[in-house]
Amino acid sequence: MGILIAIIVLICWLGHLLYCLLYLQADPSSGWTYLHVMLQAYLYTGLFITGHDAMHGLISRSMKVNTLFGWISSLLFAGLSYQKLRANHYLHHQFPATEKDPDYYTRSQNFFVWWFVFLKRYATIWQLLFMAVAFNVLKIWFAVPELIVFWIVPAVLATFQLFFVGTYLPHRKPHTESMQPHRARSQRGPHWWAMLSCYFFGYHWEHHEIPRIPWWQLYREKDKRKIQL
């Protein structure tokens, strides 16, 4: 099931991107433009979540298959380094919301400062070079305004969504007793909202407690915790 879901996410991301680049115009006066930008941003988020599950070995029992999906997903998501993502994510699980956590910023809880530091820690010179080359190759076939609006902007918006729901809200201070031992809180509200907001990634305490659960099953752990509480 993990491989099938990963493939569906990748196909949806690529299919919608190609549709936007081939058949849509980046018209700022059209509501459809904003709708497709938001949809593509959501699919970008799913792309990253797929890479995240690969880090935990949740797509397949084969480490090679997980690495393949993780590498593809990370590369398509703005040329990110899968190796760096995986190394940092393991530290995040070992030392959540501490100075040893590469996803956490101890000096400030300001959203935008923390977000900027978060992005900076994952940026590499190779990523920038890859994106520059990819942009110049893609503009041979696609118009520059559409590339910016439907390819680049959604990726930036997805980083905002991932950081806000998957890092800032779960791990920001104050750290209460109910957040222990992971210094993480869990998103409230119905499951449909958790899925819409970040593929159940807002159920963050559950993810830290049982990291072997794939994203599409996290809602079950949320329900079990409700019963326990």
C-alpha cells in the first residue's frame, strides 16, 4: 500500500504541474490561477511527506525502494538533499525541540525568524545550482511566468505549510507536561481538517510516539490516544 500511495502522490504532483504549465496562464486577475497555485502547493506538501515516510522506511520493506522514493521526492521538491534531510530528521526525533534539534530554533520563537532559519539550514549550494539549471532548461518548453507561478511559488508555499503545521505549531513554547516526552503537541479538530492542513502531519505527538506509522494511518493513532485519555 505504501508504494501505491507514494506513486499516486508523485503522479498527482507531476500531472497537475504539467496541466498548469501546458494549459493555464498565470493571470493574476483570475481566481482559477490562485486555486491551482494552492492545489499545487498542497501536492508539493504531499511530495515532501512522501520523502519523510521514506526516511522512516514506511513506503516499502526494502531500504533501496525507500531510498529511491525519498531521493525522487526530495529532488522534485526544489532539489533538496535526501541524505541531509534524513540525517537532520533523525536528530529531530532524538532531540526534539532542543538546541540539538536542527528543526528547532532556540534563540527565537518568532514565526518568520524561525522559518527563515529552518529554510537556511536545509539549503545547499548544490540545491541552488540544480534549481537554476532546471529553471533554464524548463523555460525552453514553458513560459517563464507560468514556471514562476505554478512551479516555484507553490514550492515556497509548501515549505510554509510544512513548517507551520509540522514544526512551529507542534514544537513551539511553552512546552507543557502533556507534550512530553517528545516536546510535541497534536493538532485538534476533525480528521478531514488534519488531512487538508498537512496530510495528518499535525498529529505530531503521535508521529513522534510511533514513527513507524505512515502518514495515512496517523489518524488511527490519534483516535486511540483519545480513548486512552
